[in-house]
Amino acid sequence: MQKIIERVIFISRWIMAPFYLGLVIALLVLLFKFGHELLHFVTHAYDSDESDIILGLLALIDLTFTGSLVIIVIFSGYENFVSRIDAEGHENWPEWMTKVDFAGLKQKLLASIVAISAIALLKAFMNLDKGVDEKQLMWLVIIHMVFVVSGVVLAWTDRLSEKSH
């Protein structure tokens, strides 16, 4: 009975595979949104002032960071929880894709969230002259600081756990 239960639990990891395929579809949706933002950015560049150009660039960078984050989650999650990906025969295979463990995934995930949060905060600061709500700005700073502190605490606890092994 124990062997059967363990086999079922081991096979159940494949339930996660559709989640990663769903993230690939979400990445395509993000690509569509990036294309839309890029088209808007290019077509309105002539009439835009410097701050609008910077905000447009920040929006594109934000979407790029988010896409990179999705890729990290797809590859690392699949490798760590479902099955190894055979990199043989793929000459341009990025080296990091088969080397990110769960602790590394958490750190990369939080670092990406901090970067995305920083971009949102920078956008808000760029819009100060357009009457950004001070309460909203305060909450953006608080949330960003929570992400930063969480990242430091996570890195610190991972470091402590490495020393104890």
C-alpha cells in the first residue's frame, strides 16, 4: 500500500505541467500587451515630452521584467517540480536554466518583484507634477519597502540555512 501511495504522489507532480503551459500562454498575452505598448510609444513619441518618453520606456521595461520573471518561473518550476529538461542539442541553451534550485528561484522571483515595484514607484515619482495622490504614493513606498525587506530577510535565512548544512 505504501508503494502505491508513494507512486501516486510521485506521478502527481505532472499535475503541475498544465500550470507551466498556462504560463506560456500568459507570456503570449504579455507579448501582445508589450506590442500594444510599443506601438503606442512609437506612434506618440513625436508629440511626447521627456517625462512621457521616460514613462513609456519604464512601461516597456516593466513588461520585459515581468516576462523574464515568467520565464524564470516556467523553467525553474518545471525543472524543480516536474521533470528535468534535456538541454542536449540546444546550442543556445542558457546555462542558468538547469541550475536554479528552489532557493534561487525564490531569490530571483523576489528580486524581480522588487525591480517591478521600483519601476512602479519611479513612474509615480515621474507623475508628481501631474497630481499623483500622496496617499497612493505613500502606499507604493511602503509596499516597495516591504518587498525590499522581505528580499533581504529571505536572502539572510537562505544564507543561514546554507551554513547549517
